[in-house]
Amino acid sequence: MSYNNHTDTDNSNDDSSNVITFDDGRDRSLSSRETERRRLEEDMKQFLSGGGEIKQIEKDLRTDPPRKPESNYGSRPI
């Protein structure tokens, strides 16, 4: 993923001087990320107040058991 860092040479405390835009064009400034965090927190509160439940699972849990790797080497007829 490539990105463009649009920084100005002056050392102002303005958030817009350190805007990083990725290929998707989204604003990644500190203020936009803080807004996104607040929105996510409000969505979680609404989900939990409506009876939603958050379950923590083990970090190594897998839904499918590991399978033996398949090899197609030598499967074509001569």
C-alpha cells in the first residue's frame, strides 16, 4: 500500500499539516482518527445497551482444524 505524506515545512500545531492519505483517499489526521474512535465507542455503547454481548475468545482458537498440505506434484499423466 502506498501513501503520500503531505507535510508542510512550518512547525505549526495545525492537524491538517500532517495528513497522510492512502490509496483509498481517506483522511488519516489525528482529529479524524479521534472522531472515528468516538463514533466506534458510541456504536459499542448502543450495541451493548440493546442487549448485545461481546465474547472474548482464545487467541489461538481456529474454526477449522489444520489440514494436511496437498501436493499435485506428479499428478499429470506422461
